[in-house]
Amino acid sequence: MKGYSKKVLVGVSFASLMLGSFQGSTLAESTKGEQVSYRNVLKMEPVGVQLPVQELAHSSKVLENKSFEKRLQFADLSQRPPEVKKESKQLAAAKTYTIAELNQLSNQQLVDLLVTIDWEQITGLFQFNKDSLAFYQNDSRMQAIIDKLKQQGQAYTKDDSKGIETLVEVLRSGFYLGFYNAELSKLNERSYHDKCLPALKTIANNPNFKLGTLEQNRVVSSYGKLIGNASSDVETITVAAKIFKQYNDNFSTWVDNLSAGNAIYDIMQGVDYDIQSYLYDTRKAPKDTVWYQKIDSYINELSRFALMGTITEKNGWLINNGIYYTGRLGTFHTIGTKGLQVVTDAMKIYPYLGEQYFVAAEQITTNYGGKDANGNVVNLDQIREDGKKKYLPKTYTFDDGAIVLKAGDKVTEEKVKRLYWAAKEVKAQFHRTAESDQPLEKGNPDDVLTMVIYNSPAEYQFNRQLYGYETNNGGLYIEGTGTFFTYERTQEESIYSLEELFRHEFTHYLQGRYEVPGLWGQGKIYENERLSWFEEGNAEFFAGATRTDNVVPRKSIIGGLSSNPAERYTAERTLNAKYGTWDFYNYSFALQSYMYNKRYDMFDKIHDLIRKNDVTAYDAYRSALSKDANLNKEYQDYMQMLVDNREKYNVPLVSDDYLATHAPKPVSDIAAEITAEAKLSNVSVKKNKSQFFNTFTLQGTYTGTTAKGEYEDWKTITQNVNDTLKRLSAKEWTGYKTVTAYFVNYRVNASGQFEYDVVFHGMNTEEGAVNKAPVAVINGPYNGILNETISFKSDGSKDEDGKIVAYKWEFGDGTVSNEQNPTHVYTKEGTYTAKLTVTDDKGLTNTVTTNVTVQKKEDNSVEKEPNNSFQTANKLQLNQVLRASLGNGDTSDYFEINVETAKNLQINVTKENNIGVNWVLYSEADLNSYVTYAQQEGNKLVGSYYTYPGKYYLHVYQYGGGTGNYTVEVK
């Protein structure tokens, strides 16, 4: 609560709402400038460090301060298969074991125990402390675990994995800690990793090493994961190729088996990570490694994944990874251009701006100098810009450009408005606690907050291609660019709404701008995850911000607290929580909620120490709180109260009052009433413009009674401000229901009275404000058939500061319609001028026109010869079946397709006779290179391609002899 100065720190931030694991997320500082270690970037996190789809989390450090191209080069942009629900074995006992307890066992006792328990029964794996240091410094203990793994590798069956998964996770934990901690650096040496090779080979030589039962699939997964954290050679990779071949050869069997998919992915990621790490660490070229021209079978199977052709919801992840890893490892193939040829073929097969197209283009750009196998330049920048236009076509601005929101076309304007006002509610409550609304550093990128919101989880996957950030999460905030990424979601996709998740992530933005010195992940304050419990619990806490009732516990987050008191975190465990489990979010929230409501002095002191960047004092205070038995008791009691009363809580979301139309009212009158109600002096008012509405910000000085101490005065001003907001809301002007308020800069004046600067923010409907004319969108030109219905659309028409209340269509033949999207039938041929006029709720209008061409119906159901060239191509009507034939010297048919609006064309050619027929699709922009080609499904040749307005040409051609008929339909 006190003022302070600080040094500007340079760094990066990457706060995220995680859906998957923390894979490939850590970037350690490099002392060699751009020479960033592959291990630093691609470090494979423990398999257990995974969050369920509903959870929120920060990631570790990332390459956010690198260029897009550098992020493509170093970041792990693979894609996990659909989430697998872990099918736990029935354990002999539910007992958990700490690392300290394991340290007390002999080597034999230890390994005998490990093969009988699940690795999740071991608390403290992947966490560095004195116990884990002692455990992993013991070379004989590590060798005993490796030897036991080899022994179990011989013994496992299709029905019993013999504890291999647990042994592997204990080893991976050691290698993980060896990478990050100098005290265990010997575990990061490749010679140490190679000690696992005999065990890996023994596992692979067991006849049960294949996809099959859940136990077998677990063994295969562990094999891939251990390669990633240990090492590989030609033999271990060649054996892995057999697993890929089994999956490919029996694809229909395995595509629905999620544990098999996980096993395939773990091998892909593990092998690639080990090889890429070796290349970086040794600075060797592929030709100078043991794998060069020795792992063709592995790369061949990857390429089969890459070129499957038909994309489904079930196999999309596999095709993406096939392209990704083939591109990265292709230079190890005997045919040196293998990888480049595969990714080039992928660009031809898959739709433009689809995930697979992007992955292929990225591989060509990143690994092959930006030219495909045919020497064509791949312009990834242009592809990316086209992708942004497709997936994020809408842009909204607020607060004179201080907030910019880019959204998919299915993210409604109502949702966009709600998010803006949700941000204001969170901001108000946050500043009440921080007691400062001045940025810690000025001139940072977050001076403008950019929010990027995709239509769905599926389209969010394109964030990987459009911005270069991983998408195994529910959203990201990149502090170094002041940009927040997330997506709209349904109730089936998440128990949390978009607004609820947005509130969490917006808090991370506020933390970085007003609370935590420097950028995320940089500086001593972030070392050893000092702030993990604070930042995540804080974001969960402020997600419960309200307009007039402070910050309340959310019903959804309370549901994450265990119903069993014995399973709940202690205060000490909460204060020292680190990334690695998801539930510390819930308990960190609960502790901060307790402090806010019961011990505000604690809550405030923690904030003060962090803002002052006083790491020594922060550590000492956190240590003292950890040892405070009374604090822990009250914390446990508070959690029990929350659990007992969960049904009495709700999830705060903004009210419909923010969306309502409020009567005009001069800002001067609003200011006068707020000043009187809040008893303010030295009042100033600022007006801001946003796309949908205007707002005001009023600031004044509140002088209270005789000061009773900082915390008592804080309680007093909190109640006064809340009461003021409620009194204002009861007034006749409904716009007061949009007003939020906070207070900052506590002080005591010369008369002994406490003072605050109080800030109010709300809707500005000042009379005389210029009404913006509505926007009319006519969506023409239109083409139609004589005496047949033509559909007219006004989609896209809008009124930014109100709503459209009337539509008037004039069709050019003397008829009129007042429907929003009418239909009309013309009875005479010709070209007509259609006119659309829209009127807003304040009487302003806007008119636009377009041409309508009406022609007699042609018989387009049968092809017309000659049509064997682009110049003689038959016009092909969408959604109409056309019949054609090939043979007797006629080996090519060309059809012209006119696309008026961007769409995904679905092409279906059906052979009626057994002749060799295929098709390719060209764009008028380049008649020398086709953009996609057919995939065969029985007697059908099918495919799809995302098109933009313009002409496209479908070329159907014959190979081989014979004569036959076919039909073609394009939708």
C-alpha cells in the first residue's frame, strides 16, 4: 500500500489457461544471445504434470521475445492426441510416499516397492528440494532403478506392465531435475542417459512390445517418454518404427483407441526431442550423427501419417504431427529430400489455410529455406495474414484504442461487450487492493491490451500458426506483447464460461502491469517459483470480482476443494506450491480469499512486498506464515465453511444492465451527482470513446474521518464506495448501473483525516453525442434464374451505437420488401439495380446498391464439348449434379466454378464405370499449379478446398484406356 520506486526489468511473460501438459514450455536464459538451447525450449515435462481441460495455469518461460520465425524454430508445436482419461489400476494400498520416506529404504526395498505402486502415489516427483537432491545424488540408487527397469522389461505381459511406468517416471524426474539444477548436473549428461539404453532395448525385445491392451500401450508410452528424457540410438528408433507401422497398417482399429494414440505421440515427441537436443548440444549436422540414413523406416512411417489425405476429428492431430516431425527429421533419410517432398505434397493435398497446410508451410519455411520441392517460394507471412482474415475477421476497439479485441466471426458482439465490462469490474476490485493505478513501467507493449478470441477450441488450434504460440492450453497472456489469446466455448467444452476464464487471465494482465516488477518469469522475484501460488491464486480470486459487493468466492472454484479435509492443502503447502499439479490453484485461491476476508493485513503485506521487489523480506514473511499454526487452523476452517456453503455461492458475471440502452444524460450532471453522493473534492472528468459506446472516468479526493489505521480506514472506504454505487444505482438514470469504482493512494492529511483518490467509471450517454449512421451490407452482386427464387442477405449490417430497426429492399423492378433477408422472383431477363436501406433506432439511414443479373435457365446437367481447356471450360453451377464422360480420345474435361463469397468447396466426382479418372483444382491466379487434388473413396473422388471470391477450374482427366461416365457435384 506504500509508494516505491523500482528498476525496469527486461523479460517475458506467458500466463496461460492450460488444457494439456506443460510440454515444451520452458526457456532458460541463454548467455549466447540467439543460441538458445533446444533443451531449454523443448524440455519434455513430466507426464504427470498435466491439467484437466477445465483448469487455469501459467506456463513456464517461452520464446515470446523472439521473432515469429524463431518461435517456429525452437518451440514445440506438435499436437497432442485427444485427452485421455487415465484408467488407474486398483492399487494394493492407497498410501502415498514422500521422497524423504523413499530415501530411508535400501535399494532393493525401493525398487521392490516402486513396481507395486502407481507413480502418482509418490509426492514430490519433479520437485527440487533437499530430499530429492539426496535421492538423485545416489548413483547406486539410480543404477538399481535402471537395472530393475531392465528386469521388468523382460517380465511384463500384455496384462501386467510390471511397474514400468512408475520406474520410468522416477527416472524421468531425476533427468528433469538434472537439467534445471546444477547440483544434479551429472544427470543431464548424455553418458548418464545412455545407461538407460539396455533397459529400453530389453523392453522393446519383449514380444509384448506392441499396441494392444491398456497395459501394453502404457509400456509403449513410457518407452517414448524415457527416450525423450534419456537418449536413443538407431536400434531403439528402428523398433519404434514397427509400432508406427502397426498403427498405420491397422488404422481403423487404433484410431479410436486413445491410449494407443498417446503412445504414438509419446514416441514421436520423445525421439524428435532427443535428436534435436543432440544436434544442438553437439553442433553436429545430421550427416555426422549415428542416425543419418539409418532410420528410414521410422521416417517412412511418419510420412504415412503425414499424407493420409482425408482429415477427420479423430486423425487431424496425427496428420499434423506426421507433417511436423517428417519435416524436422526428413534430412536424416537416405533420400535427402524426403522431408521436403512430403511437406510439399502435404501443401497440395490439404486445404489452403487448414491446419495441415499451415504445418507444411511452416516446415518449408523453418527447415528448408522457404522453397518447396519444386523450387516455389512459400510466403508464410502472406499465408498467415490470410489466416488471420479468415479466423479473426472482426476487430473492436475500446477506450480510445487502449483495448483492441480481435475475434472470430461467431464471437457475438454481445459477448465482446460483456468482456469489456467484466474487465472493468475486475480492474476496479484489483486497484482497491493494489491501491495504485499507475503502471510499474511506462512505454511497455501492454500500454495497449490486445485480446484475440477464436470461435472455438478447434479454431484456437490455429493460434499456433497465426501467432506462433502453443495451443495445448485454454488461453495465453503474453506480457511482452500485451496480448491475450483464448477462445469461445460451450458448456460441453468447459465448466467455465469464456467470461470466467477471461477474468482470470485479465488479472494476470493487471498483475504484470501494476503489481509484479519486471516482465513475467524474469528477475529474482520469480526464481524458484516464488510467485506461483500468489499469481494463480490471485487470478482465481479476482475472477470473483463484482461491481458493488467486493470480491466473492466463486461456486465453480470452491468445487475444486476436496470434500475430505485430510486431503486439503496446508497453509505451508499452499504458500510453497509450484507448477506440476493443478489443484494448487484452488487452494491458493482459498488462502487468498481467507486473507482478504479475515486477515487483510496479511493480504496487503504480501502485495506490498511483491510490488517493492523486496525478495528477502517476501521470503521471510512467506516462511513465517508457513510456520504459523494458527493461520493454518483458520485456513482449514475457512475452507470447510466454503465447502459447507458452496450452494449459496454463484459465479459473478456482468449483468444485462451493461447491454441496455440508457437515456441521454450530460456528463456534467453525472459528475455532479457522483460528487455529491461520494462527497468528493478536486474532481476531474475524462471522456473515452469505444466502438459501441462512450464512457467517462471521474476522479476526486475523498476525505474521511479521523484516521484509525490503514486497515480500518480501508474497510471504511470500501463500504462507503460500495454504498455510493448502490445509491447511484437506485436513481432514475439507469446508466449508473454500469458504474464501477475503486480507490488508491491512501494518506493522512494535516488534520489527521484519512484521504483516498476515488475513481468512478461508467457509460457516457451525454446528450448531443453524434449518432453514427448504421452500416448497410448488401452482399452482392447477385445472379439468378428467370422465374426462380433469389435469396438476398443483409448479413454484416450493423449499428455501432444502437441497433437497426428497419430494412428496406428495392429490387429494381418496382417491388419492395421490408424483410431483413428477403427472397424475390424476377419475371424478366436483364440486369437490375437492387437497393438496401437500413434505419437505426435514432432515425439515421444508410443505403447501398448492387447489381442483380437474371438469365434464362441453361441446361447445365450435361457437359458440353469441347471443354478440354481452361478457355473452353463449362460453367459449373454449385449444388447441381452434372453428368459427363471420358474416352475415345476425350481425356480431359474442364469446368469453371465462380466463387462469390469465401467458402470451403466440397468436390465430389463419382465414377459410373471402372475407368481411371482423377481431378485437380486450379485457381485463376495460377493456372500452372493446382491447389488441391482428389482422394479416392470407393468409386468416388472427393476433396475440399477453402476458396476466396474468384474463378476456379476443375480439371477431370482420364488415365488408362476405356470409356465411361461420371458425375460431378460441387457444394
